[in-house]
Amino acid sequence: MASSFDVAILGAGPAGAEAAGVAAQLGLSTVVIDEASAAGGQVYRAPAARVPEGDAHHAEGDALRAKLAQSAAVFRAGERVWNIARTSDGVGALYDVATIGARGLETAQARSLIVATGATERFYPRPGWTLPGVIGLAAATILLKSSKVLPGSRVVVAGAGPLLSLVAHLIIEAGGQVAALVDVSPLHEWIRLSPRMAARPDLLARGMAWQFEIARHRVPVYRGYDVTRVLGANSVEAVEIARLDKEGRHRPLMLEADALCLGYGLTPATEVYRLLGARHAYIPERGGWIPELDDAQRTSVPFLYGAGDGAGLLGAAAAPLTGTAAALTAAADLGALEDHRYREKANELRGRLAKASRFGTAMASIARPRPALVKHIDDSTIVCRCEDITAGEIRRAVNEGAENINALKFATRCGMGPCGGRVCGEAAASLMQCHGIDRTRIGQFTARPPLRPISLGDVTRNFEYSDIPLPEPAPA
Amino acid sequence: MDKSSVGNRGCHSLRVVDEHPQTASARGTFSFTFNGQSVNAMDGDTIGAALWASGCKAFRLSPRSGTPRAVFCAMGVCQECVVRVNGKVCTSCNTPAAPGMDVRSFTLFQTDGIKYGLEF
């Protein structure tokens, strides 16, 4: 089934859902596509089972889902985008979005594309981190909020950023046991952010409440510490941590645990921008590599727009605003919104966006890339989980002359596995950075279809050999 | 929740004990099989969540080192939790479980030669 729209929006999280509503309201035919079965993205992921009286955790997500359902936008849930082709006649553009879902192969065509695919978690490998029982921090929030399942019965929560406290809180609230909270940031790093955090007194108060709750439950908190090793025969049995300091590590500490929630911030998911050839810049305060955007959410590719955390971390509160801005710009570019009305609405947004971003940018700062965290990992540490490529193999390839991440990929297969480099990319680039190569030179993995693993059967479907037109053989 | 009950529950189940008895009982239960073994699940579970809650610590083995893997990112990105359902490979963390589903590990072994599609 192919259909034609004015705007296609990838991702029905806070940015995409809002963009869809705004675009539809401006009279643009709009389709919004998400691989999940319900809108909300990761931050407002719908719970597995309905709680009749409503859950405080899910109030915002429920409101988002209701608003999207009421809009005139077509919502294609449960469809994974695996390829996007762009053609242009010089004046306009046409995007051919190929998806795979329960109904099989689908396509959607649109004159403009808003990418709102969000961010993924940043991981720095440690020996033993591939053991069952080690999950991301965002993963922990999903298991707890969506499935009501604990990561383990005695859980270490470690890494960097605001998700640490949220995960510890969710585990405690669920009646679980947090063995320790291990934060690479010393306390003064958090304190330095407090003026910006005060832009959202409600979130700041909530964060403080979590700290008190963590203290009340006598959870040991290690600030300025990091995980050095994860131990266990076939699953997590213990987590070793040590203090981070310039001179060298202090004596490591062993924590008994059956689960480790580990994550070091969020990083924008840029594969669609890369696939379509948009220019990128490396901005650590925005999460790393982000598409270059003008002040109206336009990328360097005409009729391609970015919104939400996937275009640079600004936080969940700013996401609907960048979504709105992208929809307004798309409408203006398509000639569906007069200039003066566009300016009026865009100016009104600008102030709100600056205010809404203050808290988000503070969180992005504490959850920024920390390439030095892979500097001392043992050569035997698996970096590319898909292909089991070790730090030693990567270091060897760099020593032998791999100067950018694609050269590294060709030499080692790092990034060639099913995850498409989404999990290992940051760690591999950080290892290269530790060797003295600049991040801009390292670059990003070249994006190629399929954007998500897809089976050959899905693509070819059922056909008869007699369907294939065969030319007559040449005369003998 | 007092600590002793946490300890006990930890041995048996990772499911959060619902504070609302009505909603807890409202959630239906069913079962599916993983490599032929029965796994208990609740309405709305993803395959991955049900396996994790049942204490399953290895969904598959990695292709090169043959080490056990399970859910990692829980959002369909890392592909570590992949399983084969009725013959089709999918990420278990975001695939809903259904009664009677035949779920199998999806494991590739790479040794001196290359063996594909061995299941365990």
C-alpha cells in the first residue's frame, strides 16, 4: 500500500506526535510512522498492561496518545522504516519511505520529511559487560515502567546522567533492592548545574526527593566512581567499581549483585540524516554528532527537518516545541503557510524553546560523551557486541593505520553487525580518540539500508519464477 | 515492602508485586514455550520481559565467542535479545508474547568452518 502525503514524520514520541498534530492542523496531509505499537517514544512508552485508575508515570504519555488520535494525522504504528529514497526535480522533493510491519512491506511518499527518531543510550564497555543481567539505564526504565519487571533482585545502578536517579527510584518504588548507585560525576558537577536545573523547579524538586529516598533506603552512593569489571560465570554475580582520578585508580571495591543497570547518557540517533546525506557537526553538549540545523529546524537537505532529541539533546520538554517548529517550517516551505503567519508563530516559539531547553541542556551536559572512560579498558574487553570485536583488535587496527571509523569498520567488522554500529559506535570512536585522532576526522559510520534488520523473505515476499521477465536468449 | 519479602521474591520472580490487587488479578496469565520449555507470561508482556521475569539468563549465544546474551537495550536497537518466533527472527524486547508461541534461540556459531543456524 503506497500513499502520498505532504509531510511524513518518523517517530511518534514527544516531538513527532506534536509535529503531526501541528502539520495536520495547518491542512497538510500527514503521516507519522513509529515502530512501536503505540505513540509516546521511549520517554512516554505505553505500559504493557492497563492500570485502570491511571498511573502518574503514564499521564503525559496518555495525553500525547489521545491528542494524536484526535488529530487528522494518519498514524502508522508497528512499522519499521528500513529505507528512504529521496528524489528531487530541483524545486521540490519526494521521499519514498519503505517500512515493514504486520501487513508486510508498505511505502509512504511525502513531499517533506520530519525526522523525530530520538536518542539512544551511550555505552562504554567494561570487561564482562556482555553478561546477561547487564542492561542499559533506559532499558531499566522500560522494563520497570512498561513491563513491571525488575532488572534483578540486587541491582547496581551505574554510569552517568539523570537516568541514574530515576532508575534507582523506580527500583526502590517497585520494592527492589539497589545495591549501590555509582555515578562518574562528583557532586560538584551536579551542583554547578543547579542554576540551569532551577529552570524547572518541579523536576529539580523531584530529583531532590529521589536523593532523599535513596538515602532513606540506605543505598550506598559512590560519586566519582565507575564500573571497572562485571563478574559472573554465565550472568552477573558481582560488579567491581573504583574511584576515578587522574593519578590512577584507588583500590577497587566489589559489590555483590545479580544485575547491573549501566549507561552514560543519551546520544542522538542520526542514521536517517546520514542516510539522506545531511551535514553533521560534532557537538558534545548536544549529545555528540547531530545534524546541522538552521534556526527553523531545516537540515542541509531541502525539505528534510529535524526535531526532538534526535536532532540534538534538548530534553523532553523542548521536544514538542522543536516538533512544532519543524512542522511550521515544513508548511511554510511547502507554501501552505503565509510568511507573516509563519513568522508570528515561529517567534512565539523561540522564547518558549529557549526556556524549555535550559533544564534539558543541563542534563545533556552531565550526560555528555566521556571518551576517556575507555582509555584503560583491557584489550580483551568486547567493544562490538554483535561481532565480538575486542578493544585490542580495534587498537591494533588504529595502530596499523585506520584513521576514521569506516576504515576501522572495514578492518575489524566493528559496526557491521545487526545493530548497525548503534551500540559500539561511541566506544569505537572513543578508542580512536584516545589514540589522538580528532572526532571530526573519525566521523560516523556510513548509513546504508536496511536501517533495521529485515528478512529477505520480507523484501521479496511471494513470487513465482514465471513473474520474472526473461529476455529471449541471443541466437546461437 | 520490607527487606525480607524482597529477598524471598528475588529468588522466585522479578515481577513487581502490584500494590493494587484488583489490577494485579485483572492481568491475565498464559504460557508459551522457549526452546520447548514452558514459560509463564502475563497479558501485555513482551517475549523478552516474560523470559527475563522467569529468570531466563541466556536467550542466545554470541556468534564469535559463544557467550550468553539476553536483553540489553530493551528498545529494539542492540539486537542482543533476538529470538526466532514461529520461524521468524525478531527482537524479543519489543515483540508481544502470545499464548502457545513457539520461541527458539537464534544462535550462529562461527568456528573454523562456518555453521549456521544451530539452535540450542
